[in-house]
Amino acid sequence: MQIHDTPVSSYQSLAKEQENELQILKRKIFRTGTLRLAVVAAVFALAYVLWHDTAAVASVLLSGLLLFLFLLKYHDRLYGRKNYAETKRRYLLDELKGLEYDFSAFDGAAHRTDHKHRFASDLDLFGENSLFQSVNRTVTSFGTNRLAETFLSPLENKEQILRQQQAVRELNGKYDLVLHYIIKGMLTGKDRLDTKNFSASFSQISSFHKSGFWNLCVYAVPAIYLAMTVLAIMDIIPSVYFWALWAATFTLSIIPSKKVQHIAELFEKKTDILRKYSALFKIIEEGNFVSADLNGLKSPLQSSGIAASKAIDRLKYYYDCLGLAFSYPILFFFNPVLMWNVKYAVKIGKWIDEYGNRIESWFSTLAKFDSLVSLAIFAHNHPEYVYPSIAEQYTFEAKALGHPLLHRDKCVKNGVEINKRPFFMVVTGANMAGKSTYLRTVGVNHTLACIGAPVCAVEMTVFPCKLVTNLRTADSLNDNESYFFAELKRLKMIIDRLHSGETLLIILDEILKGTNSIDKQRGSLALIKQLISLNSNGIIATHDLVLGTLEKEFPENVKNFRFEAEIKDDNLTFSYKIQEGIAQNMNATFLMQKMGINPAE
């Protein structure tokens, strides 16, 4: 692939190439269709002219049929290429929309939203215009689930993160392979396959293939026919004996019909499903990878001495042959003479014995690769992002940290520096000044860093600990739970985790929002002091300027930061830049007056 300056120009150029390819293919398809009609017309014309010459007419008909079949097969190949080019062009155009922050073409996995998760709901991980939707390019349902689990349970081991980074980097560098994989997957179609149940269902097959009698019949019956044929040719036995043998073996082939039919019905959909993913397995199998994680993915697909895609092709062949056993020519000749139905039922059973317990690992491998492809596309789409350094001791430092979902032309970037324990940033500021966005920016980039993805920053170093947030606690009518009690449960969860020895990055927005101002202030001060005593770290945003006094009490463990609002000439403006110190300007009264509400009344 030609290297372009930006992802936009790359996608535009590739989309243009596909448009040109489509025009060429459409012309070829039209010409091929026209030529087929011409062949048919020519064959009928020549047959009419040569009607009295039987040999010539037969030659014309046979030649015309062969040419027609060749053109038909060529026509099908052209249609396949056309579908591929159309799908590729559509995907490239969707990526161009995504670069302008329209991710509607991609699955946001809204069903994975979990308000009880330690940060997912607060960071808007799932749903429309979510971080997951901006990253997700999975082409399988189980790949989507794997990617979602990656977001919900980020890695906490430095070596694992570095290996994941290496895999993402390598796939980003193999963009042609990644693009081909995505298009093949899109052509395959996305279904909601429960891979665990699907894999387990292969154990339902009967033990028919283990029967010594039927295994013997597969070899003995054809051998008997061969021996009788030789004896008949040598005039040792009369050929009429063949009818008796046929009647006996035909009856024998009918005996296991119900079991064979059951195997055929059981594998009708299973074989199609496996075949559906065979092309995706093959892409992984043929990949020339360097990184440990990617090479590790190839092993489960080749552990049995034959690649998974070839094993699936073999099963498809067995199933197709078994399906033929119920058609009349096979039923009356191949079944009694070659024990065709028994032979392929036995082969399918033996295939299950050999590969059945590997199917789940095949799908697990594909799910992992599918999720890595999404992260590679995310890296490709953001070449300005950096892979963070992973620290061995607690630290979280970043320069020019931005939110990936804020438009690149409007995103105001800020730094963060937490390099000792315990330590808290207390961030004060006016309404709409940028506090909540800053907290989410920190949380989102911490998550990206811990899943091996690049982050929206100029530079970043992070220790991979658990992230816990409390930014938008909701009450629960179903649980008869008030907003305040829900928040207390969240805070208790944080305290319990700290008591158990977990290392956390804690991000809180307006502690104890559900109670009165006096209790809120006392409780907030007490909570922060307890968090410090538990050797924890984090960022706390608040409107309560009293919390800014904690820096004097804990000068080594608390530092004040602020987002300011400026009211000038009856206009409210924000810089969205974080500064040291306690906020000086609040804007609630000003905003109420602008809305026609008089706070003094």
C-alpha cells in the first residue's frame, strides 16, 4: 500500500482506487454476460445450420456448453471481486466519517453498559459516540465481546501490556493484511455465535464412528465387490451373483440410515458456521508475525499438524459427501457398493474426535486477533498518538493529554502529574470550566494505556493499576436505593479495595453530592484524609473551595489545581487550561441571571 501523509488522504486514495476498480469490474461483468448470450445464440445458430451432421452438432453443443460454463465461472469470480471492492469502498468511507467523529457505522455495544462497573459508565465506554464505538472494528460477535472485556478489565501486568503494544504496533504496520481481514469478515457477516455452547455441542455426536463392525464394513464391502469383479472377469463365478450381493449390501447400508441422517442434520449448520470463519482463520495462519502475542495466536490454529482452515475444509468435504448419500444415484449405487453413507459418517465422527476439543480455542484465537485488529486500526487512525511508557512503581505523568472523542481542532490538552504515594490532585473550578472533561480524559487515557493502545498525549508514563471512578452515581428505583446511598456504596467499595491491598487510581467528582452542604463538606474532608491514610492516589474535582485547605495540612500529599472562568463585558469565557492553585471565580449566580433567574428572590 502506498504510504500517505495522513489517514484521511490514505482512505481517500484507497476509496478512489476501489471506485475505479468497481467501474472496471462492472464493465467486465457486462461484457461477460453479453458474451454468454452470444455463445448461446451462436450455438443454436450453428446447430441449426449443421442439423443434418449429427457429429458436428454434438461437437458444437459440447464446445458451447464448456465455453458457457467457463464464462459462468468467470462471471461468478468477477461478482466476488465486485462484492469485495464494494465492501472495501464502503468500509473506507465509514472510516473517513469516523475521522470526522461520526462513528455511527460501528457497533458501540450499548448492551455492555454496566452502571455497577468501577469506571465503564462514568467514562462513557459503551453506546453511541462512545470510546468503544470509536475503536471497535471487530467483524465477529465474539471478537466484539473480547474487545469489550479488554476495556472492562484492562491489563495490570507490565510485560503483558508491552506485548500487547508490540502486537498492535506490528498489525498497524501490516495494514494491507488488517484491511483484508476486515473486508473478509464483513463479507462473512456478523452473527451472535455463542462459541462456548457451539464448541460443546460437538460432543453430542453419537459413538457410531467407534463401531468396529461399521468401520470393518467401510473396507470389507468394497473389497468384496472388487474380488467378485475379478472372479467374474475370470469366469470363475457368474455375474448374476452381483445382484444378490447388491441386495445384501443395499439392505446393510439402510440399517444405519437414522443415525447417519441424525449426523447429517446435526452438522448441517455447524459445518456452515465453521466454513464461514475458515477464511479468517487462514489469514491468521498465513500471517508472518514477529511479536510474541501474534505468533502465540498461530499455535492453537496449527497444533494438530494441520491448519484449522484446512481441517474445516476437510470437514466441509466430508459433510458434502455425506449429503450426497441421500440422493438417488448415490443411494442405489455408491451406498451399497462403497458404503458411502457409513464411510463419511464415520469420517465425521473421527474428525470430531481429533478436532472437536480444539474448536473453542480456535474461536478464542480469532476473538483475540479480532480485538487486536481494532486496536491496530485505532493506532492507524491516530498516528499522532503515543504508546505510553509502563512504569514498575506508581506514577501517572502525561504531557498534553487530550480526550480522543473531542474534535482535534477544539480539544484543549492538559497535563497530569502523580508520581508518589499517597497523593491527590484537588481540582476546583466553576461550572462548565472543564473539570469533568479533565477527569474523563485522565480515565480514558489510563484505560487505553492499560490495554496496549496508544494514548492521546505527547508523552505519558503510567503504572498499570486499577482505575476506580465516581463521576455520575445514579439512584436506583429497582433497588429502592437513593442517590446518596448509591454513592456511599460506591465509596465503600473503594475503601474496601484499598483495605484489601489493591493499588488504585481514584477519580471522584463532587464527593457526597446527595447530602446537605455541611455534611458534604465534613464528609468530603474526612474521606480524603482516609484515602491519604490508606496510601492511595487520585484526582478529586469539587466546587467546595474548603477542600483546597487540605494542601496546607498535607503539603506532601495534596496539591491544588483549578479551572478558571472569566466574566468580562457580561460574557463568560473559559480557557479549559488547568492551573495550580484554588479557583478564584465561580459562575453559578451569573449563569442563573443569564437564564432569567434571580438568585436573590
